[in-house]
Amino acid sequence: MNFLTEIVAFVVAIGVLVVVHEFGHYSVARLCGVKVLRFSVGFGKPLVKWVSKATGTEWTISALPLGGYVKMLDEREAEATIPEADLPRAFNRQPVFKRIAIVAAGPVANFILAILLFAGVFAGGVSEPAAILAAPAANTVAAKAGFEGGETIVSMRDAQGGGGASGETHPVRSWSDLRWKLLDASFDHRRVVLTAKTHEGTFDFPVAVGKIDDQDVDQDFMDKLGFEPGGGTLAVAGVEAGSAAAKAGLQAGDVLRAIDGKKIDNAMGFIDYVQHRPGTPVSLTLERSGAQRAVQIVPELKPDAATHRDVGRIGASLATRIPTVDVRYGPIESLQLGVNRTWDISIYSLRMFGRMITGEASLKNLSGPVTIADYAGKSARLGLSAFLSFLALVSISLGVLNLLPIPVLDGGHLLYYLVEAATGKAVSDRWQLVLQRAGLVCIVALSMIALFNDLARLIRF
């Protein structure tokens, strides 16, 4: 059932994004007076096709759904002599700025779609984890800033210079909001000040976020900073027969309150504590049927499939109940936030791609169709707002990718036309052919790396 969900969600996502991208090219081409011969969703043999009587455009749905294209009237690609009356409607006869507008319209359409999707999610409201911190691990950025766990982050501002001056204060509404703000600060290695509420009052915490280096997509930089969601309750979801947890008497439904006297409010902290204490008795305070009790448990030394090393395990699955907040905005603010989120993610994507080129970030950040399908299915199972947010993210990625100055992509064609606009001379056919081949090699190489990363994540090598 999960596999079917992933396939359906993936096809829907790709179909929507391709149609929107190509409709951007189509609509601006029509506005510029260019004749569009074919609008195809997918590649290969057409499965369904019809011809518009009003425009003469052939609309097709083809066998291979991973993409699509718009074919315009062009003397360079014409299979037969173009009638004299149609020559003014040929793409190659258009002024350079019209050609730029037509080519740029596809990626722009993807950005507009992302803005509208994010705005819809913000306006419709979404339940997100509250920005409450768990107790940070020792020597992390959060621990060095003075956080002890239980603080609720309410705002963030830049710390400018050493004279106490600071930047504009931005409210933090949820854990997701906090993550995006810290991610943005990390790219510029900015110092920030987090304002947090505690049971004793409201305090400022100066934080040196640090710069992101070589982050794998499967790792969360928030964990490395020491920021983890807290304020919730940790419960036992299941117990393995014959395990240390079973021997100690743990049962499904037990709420874990403390370990060796330290409060527990998230699974990551508990697991880390246990993994580092194989063979060492630890005391658990748990709540069962409204009554608290203490048990002693000895973690067993077991191999960890993810890290390929032996760690302490108790043989229990855990479930964390994190406090949530309902985040909802008005129409105008939602649209503004949609623009801001789309801009932030676009810049983040460009920066990450630049870091991959310079070797500052791992090529493992590239993802292919398998990973996209996996996340499509996961987001679809989480609900409509999660799927729409995923769709917006992929739409932005598609827009950014197509604007890269690589021949065969929209960005490569834009580069040709910008050179033509600046020099008054078109890039020669010979140079275009050479660059086209080089661009094709780049795209194939990137696709192979992305596919390898997909397979590596599936079989974990």
C-alpha cells in the first residue's frame, strides 16, 4: 500500500510540476505571437492527443511521464518549408528579449506555483511542533549558549558587532520556523540572539550558529547544533521479547519521565544516553496507570545497523508526543510569507549547489527520482498541507535547476540570448553544438550521481 501511495504521489507531483513549467513557456510564447506546434506531457510515443481548433496546437500525453516539452515553430527545426505567412510567428524570428521572456517563463512559473502553494498552506493553517528545546548534548552550540532544556523560543535577531547593537527581531512561531531561521544564519556564519521563555522569565541567548560544511541530506544540522524538539512526553511503544527492557519489566504504554534522575522529553537524548552505557545499570523513572515507579535496566551491547558499531540497547521502541502549535496567517501575510519562503529556499539551493561545485558540500545532497518518490509518498501520508509543501519544494528545485547556465537547460539558452543581447551577435551554431554536448555530459553525470545516491540510501552502503 505504501509503494502504491508513493507511485501515485510521485506521478501527481511530476505531472503537476511539468504541466506548470511547460505552460509557462506556452503562455508567454502565445503572448509574444509565437506559434506553438505541440504541448506534450511526457516523452516518447503519444498515448492521447488532440488538436486545438483555436490555436492549431497539438496537445499530447506521452508514454514516459518524467518530463514534457513545448515545441514551437522554428526554422532551424522545421521538417518542411514554413509557409511565408507563418514566418513572423517562428521562434527564431522573434527579438532577443521576447526569446528571453519565453525561455525564462518556465522556471518563473515554477516559482509562482511554489509561492501560491506555500501561501495556501500558511493561510489554511498547519499543526507544527512547538519551538520548545530539549536538553542539549554537552559541548554543542545550544549547550554553550546556556540552554538547559524546556525553553520556548519566541524570537530571533542578528547580533551585530560587539557593542550590543542588534538587528531586527523576527518572531519564531514553530520548530519549522526556528529551523529555517537558523539555517539561513548558518550560511553566513552569523551570530544570532534567541529570545526564550522559561519558568523564571524571558531571557536572551547569544548563539554562534557556525557554518554548514558537507552536510548530508539525511543528517539534520539542528541535531549537531544541539537543538532538538522538547517539552513532550516519551513513551514505550513496544518491547522485544527477551530484551533488557522486557527483563526490567517495561511495558508498552509506559511513560518515561527520567533516566538516572535526568528529565526525558525526547527520544534522541534517551537513545544517545543508553547507547553510551552498554553493561552499565541505569535507573528509569516511569509512569504507569497514573502511578510513578523506578526500575533499573542494563543496556545490552548490540550492533547498530546505521553506524556499523556496537552500542548499548534496551530492546524497546519509543514514541514521542511533542507539543504542537496551530500556525495560521491572513491572506496578505500568507502571500508575503510564500514569497519569502520561496526566495529563501531558492537562495539556499543555489548556495548548496555552489558549495558542491567548490567541494565544500557533499555530492550526496543530490537526489534522484527514487528519493523524490519516497518523500512524495511520505508527505502524502502526512496530509494535504505536507504534500503541498513538498510539491512547493520540488517546484522550487525544478525552477532553480532549469536556471543553471548549463546548455540543454533553460538557463543555457538564456545565457546564449543574454550574450546576443549584450554583443548584438547570436552565438554561432558551431559553439552552440559544442556547448550542447558539454551540457548533455553534465546533465548525464548529475543524473548518475543522483541515481547512485538514491541506491545508496536504499541499501545503505
